[in-house]
Amino acid sequence: MRAGNAATTERLDRWLPSILFAAATFILFYQLGTAALFERDEGRNAEKAREILLLRDWVTPHENFHPVLDKPIFFYWLIAFSFKLFGVSEWAARFPSALAALGCVGVIYYFARSLWGRWVALWSGLILLTNLEFFVLARVVILDMPLTFFLTLALCAFYQAGHTDNVKWRMALCLLMYSALAAATLIKGLIGIVAPGMVIFFYLLLSKRWSVLRRLYLIPGTLLVLALVLPWYLEAGARHEGYLRYFFWEEHFGRFATTEFDRTEPWYYFIVVGLIGFFPWSFVLPFLVSQFRTQTVDDKKLFVILWAALPFLLFSLSRAKLPHYILPIFPALAVLTAAEVVSLYRDSAHRVRLALSLTWIAPGLVAFYFIGGMAWPQILPAAIRDGLSSVTEDRWLYGALLVLLLAFLVSLQILRQTESHAQRYVIQTFAMLMSLAFTARLMTAESSFRSAKELAGRAVPIITPATQVVLYDTYFAGMTFYLRSQKPLWVITHNKGNRTFLGNYYALSNREQPLTRWGKAILDLDEFHEEWKSAKQPMVIFVKKKRLEKLVGEAPRVVGAFDETVVLSKP
């Protein structure tokens, strides 16, 4: 029996890398297109890519057919190419993020395997894939996941290039590194150079390995980065006066040093975000602290620690903070955690089993809380109560699977059988996949209450090419996307609200409001009331219920409503 078990374990062990990447592919693309686009980031990012194809303008990003220049364009190119390949849909819009996340898992697996060995690589990939922030951001239309992929690729390529004597392999790694740095810079600007540059500089300083610089082909590499980056920046600057100064000064230094961008949070903000974002692996950290403190910090661990710590410190010092800013440190956190898990497994298998069990028991308790919400809805937050009503069967299924898994592990203890490392890894993978699949279903259920899709569906039957769609004193970034509009929606707002629709390039610099190819599309309240009285074309108006009394003149016809918004038609 023992020989048979050993043979089974050996066969299982050989399949573990395939299990990891099959699990990653499945869970990252599982129901990727079923959730509606969340307001506002997903809606606006998908629409900017759609308008690249409509306007055939591959230089200037547009939202609601207005130029919006707060971010470079490469991320929107990726989505636009996805639309060209797969058609315009939620799935295609999210495909670049999911693919980038899969790329991160692959890169970090091979990086960890080359430095720490197979088991650290396997756990690194699983930990990265299954922490909450990484998984959620892999399934939304946001630029931080592709940015994280290119930064991860650049840093891993740098370290490998600095430690190989194979000239051809080093040249290939340097080509990867410089290309990845250029792509990161085209996604989010100077942070694509600054964040990895900090890590590389302090690694060389503390390790006293400045000689590595002579192996990195710095001059050809710098020229390659400039050749890839400068054409778009120079063309954007030529088309939009003052853009380069605005982007490199205000969008970077202004965002970092001032409160002008309304993203101010306390100094400990990213500590909280990190602990929540790394859930459920945050529960493993206390078990690893003593293990980590007793070990020496060698060259490879120094590099990964700096990778995790320095960007975290940089973003913590910034006056502008958002939860997804620290996503680039999660690959490094995954490797550090994996290395300690494997080390602890050798020293105290019982303790590591307890630590790992917490990573799926904790999400299980959250699931049972949601299951309890079916019987006692009052225990659930009002904001998610309605959305969760559509995942009743999923909650029961997830709860039942968790109970069966727990019963299986308890039976092993009763029978005094100890699972192998490979078996524990497969159990952990299965438990985490259940948790992530349930999370994906929750995101889908909640999306209908956080998206413009339902509202757009109310209006589509009555919209003709002549209809002017109006967003009255409200804004849905995804409305243009879901209406598949061929012309701008009118946005009615007070003057101080322009920043929401035009972006900081126009609002903070007091530049003249841009016109669309169809004329002015952002009107103040008085301008719209004049249009309302005199316009002969049909209108469809989206307005919050509490704003209805502001409309004047002929009473419009109510054609639909969703949540707090009413859809009106005139005539």
C-alpha cells in the first residue's frame, strides 16, 4: 500500500505545474464576461478603447468623444486590439487584464523556480493567483494589472540578466527588460521607470554589485526605450498644447506631492489595504514572522524584499492613494510568503498545515455569513443585499463543498494519515479555486447594481439615430459603451462638475472646454434648459429621482427606471 501511495504521489508531483496553470487559466477566465462593467473605471476604460476604433484615432484617448489625456494610451490599445479580435463585449474588454494576470503567474513561477526551486515556484504562483486584490483586479478593466505584468517581467529579467554568464541569454533578458520598461511607461507614465528603478538602484547599492550595470547594455537599452516611448508622447504633445508639461509635472509630481487630485488618505492606508488585499494569505503571515526573523537575508531575498518594500513606501508617501496602486508589490509578496511556507513545511509540517487551513477556512466563514444572509437578510449590508439574492444556489454549493473538504481532512486526522506535500498542495488549490469561483459569482451579482448596463437596456428600444441622449446632473461612464453610441451623449452639469467628465488635463489647467466633432456636448443647467425648450429632436434623459424637479417645461414621458435613476423620453 505504501509503495502504491508513493507511486501515486510521485505521479501527482509531476503534474503539479500543469495543475497550477490549468487552475490559473480556468479561474481567471471563468465567467469573465458575465459581470456588467462596473462604474466608473471599467465603463470609461472600455469606452475609450471602443472610441479608438470608432474615431480611428490611435493617439488621443477619448471618452464620450471628448479627448481625455490623464493617462497614456497603450492600455487602451490593448483593449482595442481585443475588441478587433473578439468583438466589443465585457469579456473582450477584460481579456487584457486576465491575460496579464496569467502572465504574472507564469513569470513569477519561472523566476522563483530558477532561484528557490520547484516548491517555492508552485506556492508562489498559487499565492499570487489566489489573493483577493490580485484576483479581483485581474477581472476588471483597469490598467494596473498590465502595468504589474510589465514591471514584474522587467524586474525578473533584470535579476536573471545580472546573474547569467550566457551572453545570448543575457541579451534576450535585457531586450525583455527594456521592452517591458517601455510598455510600463506607455501604460502609466514615469512610474513604469521610477518604481523598478528604485528597486534596482538600492539592490545594487546594498549588495555592492555595481558591476552588474556593465552587463546590461545600458546605452542600447536606453535607446530602445526611447525609440518605443517617444513617438507617442511627442505626437500627443504636438496635438495638445502643454500636454507634456502637464503630464510629466502635474500628473506625477502634483499627484505625489499635493492634495489637488482628491485621493488623500492617512499614512497607514496601504498597510490596511495590503492586509485586506492579500486575504486570505494574510492569515499565514503571523506563522511566518518567527521563521523569517531567524533566516539570513541572501542576495535573492534582498532583491525580492526591496521589490516589495520600496514601491510600498513610495506610494505610502504619496498624497494621492488608491487601493490598486500597490498591486505591483504582490508578486514579490507571493514569492516571500511561498519561500517561508516551504521552509516552515520542512521544519514544522503541523504548523504549516494549520496556517494553510486558515486560508480557506477564513473565506469559508465569509461564505457561511452570506449563506446565513438568506435566512436573515438583515445581517447583510443593504448595498449588497439585492445582488446576493441571485446567487442562492452558489452559496449552498460552496458551503457544501467546504464542509466535505473539512470532513475529509478531519477523517485523515482520525485515521492518523498524513497527506504528502503534493496532496496538500492539490487540496489547497481546490479549496482556493472554490473560494475564487464564489467571489466571481458575487462580482457578477453585484455588477448589475454598479453598472450602466441595466439603465441602458431600458432606453435602447426607444433610441433612434436622431435621438439625443442626455445625462442630466449625473454621469454614467459606461452609458456610451452600452448604448453603442455613434455620437456624444449630452452631459448636463454645473461648471464645477466639468472635471468629472473632461479629466484633469482640462479641469486643473483651466483650458477651454474641448468640442466634439458634433459640437458642444457638456452643457450647464441653464444652457440645457434653453435646449429643452427649443429642441425639435427627440431626447432620452437619464436623471436621478431626486433631480426630477429641476426639469422645466413640457413634462417628459417616463419609460423606465432602475435603482435611483429614471429614464425619460421627450416627446
